[in-house]
Amino acid sequence: MMDTLEIQSLIPHRFPFLMIDRIIELEPGVKAVGIKNVTINEPFFQGHFPNHPIMPGVLIIEAMAQVAGVLAFRSGVKGNTIYFMSIEKAKFRKPVVPGDQLRIEIKVLQSRNKVWKFSGEALVEDKLVSEAEFTAMVTMVTEKGL
């Protein structure tokens, strides 16, 4: 199990854009499971939507990508950040609201050096709320950029 501080030692994301609270399972090169506790205090709920708060789908996908980043770095890939290259087959099946706990399950579909392809599912109470396949590239970013 990894807590927020250990997650932050692997990926560059910080509040308010760190979208995962824990990693509860990790099998290097194969799969990882992360947890996101969705609270009313999330900054995006102020505008999405004020009288009917729903977690934006793009942020659910971002949470998947962050779990995938932890998986890639814990699998021995070298670099300090990971960038989306493509997102495919994204589906949103049910709104995610304050009080929900997202269970984010990521599997490696393919890895070639710094380019990785993943499948991801986000679940609330064992019900699928979102899914996607995505490709990402691990790279080294310096203070001056790439």
C-alpha cells in the first residue's frame, strides 16, 4: 500500500491536481489499483455543477492516468513525468458525486521502452462508472522543459 506522500515521490502532481489518495495493489509491469476519495471540498465542484456536483469525466480519466504513472515508475521505467499520447474507448456510465470512493483499476496492455498502453476502469461500490484505454509516454522533464 502507498500513501499520498509516496505517490508524490513518484509522480509530479500536487494539490489540487493530485487525483489519487492511495495505491492499494501494485504488480509491477502488470496492474495497479488506486483509490480516490471524492469530497465536496474538491475545487472543481464549485463550478461543475454548483447545485448538482459531478466529478468531471476528464478528471476521472486523469486519475486513471496518475495510477498508470505510478505503475510505470514502479515497474522500473526511467523518467520523471508521463504524458498522454492518446485516449480511446472512453465511456462514462454513471456520475461520480461527493462521498463516492473511486476504485481505479489499471492494467498494462503493452509496454515498449518509454511508451505504455493501459486499460483503466473506475468503479464506485463495485459498479463501473468509467472506462478507457490510453497510451502514454514517460519522459524526462527539466526546469527548461523537455
